[in-house]
Amino acid sequence: MRTKQLIFRRFTVGRYPINGYLLADPETHIGVFIDPGGYHDIIGQFIDDQKIQLRDIFFTHGHWDHVEGLEEFSRRYSLQCYAGKDEVRAASYILNGGETLEVGKLKFETFSTPGHTPGGISFYCQGNLFPGDTLFCGSMGGTDAIEKAQLQVRQVKEHLFTLPDQTLVYPGHGPISTIAAEKYYNPFFQ
């Protein structure tokens, strides 16, 4: 998809398929891939067709299904990697939430959203939210303790549910949603 404000495409890749997202600034063609769960030639073809300079990788968290494609991406492109603390060993930059990252002329706000993992990060850019496994359409990513689940619910309510209702939610697995739909209908947040 290409708009005046964004070059964007979702790729469902990896052995345990996840949604990875490629975004680029249409003016500079500098791009980022969010959650490289795998690599496929279709991704490379899209990058070539759109003349994208892929420079960055953002990780919502470090589970294997979200990082499985990093080796192949790193082999093909010169990249800087961004992730929350203790999430991805290969991270060039550690995020705490509250940072603004620039990709060309695009600006991504970061939110600390621990629970599913200790250093989970969600990314927001131009009305689009990328929460990884923190928030799904009608659900949320699992945890191994009730305290972690409660923390995750609290972080989503405090950070993500303050975004505009029309914000599109692009999760790590499953279909897209909106903040309004999750705020009012997701049973985990009632």
C-alpha cells in the first residue's frame, strides 16, 4: 500500500507465522521492518520495487517467532535494531518507552508494554499501532503469571487506550483492529 504519508505492507512469515510490517517514508524511501519473524523473497521484491532503503528493524519483543528472520535480513541489509531491555541480544539500541524514533521523515512513538515479555515495546506512527503480542483483535498475548497479565492489562489501558479510537491496531498475530474495538469489546480489558 502506498499513500502520500506512508509506504506500508504486512507480511505474514516464519515457521510459526507472524505479522511483520514494512513501513517507509514515501519522500526519502527510508524504511523499517517491524518484527522480522521470517524472510521471504516477496519482501525483497517489495523493497526493490518501492526503492526502499531498509535501515532499521524494530522488535516489539524477543520471542523466537518475532526474531527468526533477523539473520537473513542482516545478511541482505545494513541494519540498526531497536528493542526493549533484555529482549533481543542483537539490538543496537535499547528502548524504555517514551522515545521518538525517526525513519526518514516518519516519527514513531514508543510505549513500554511489559507483561507478555518484560521489555515489550509498542510502536505508534501516523494512526497505526504495532503492539506485537501485547494486544490482539479480541485478545492479548499470554503470560506465565497472573501478576504479569495484570501488568499487561494496566499498560495497555494506560498507554495504548489513550490513543485515538480510530487508531488501527496491527498485532503480531491475527487480523487488524482498532483501539475503539479493543477498548470496548476485548474481554481482557473490561
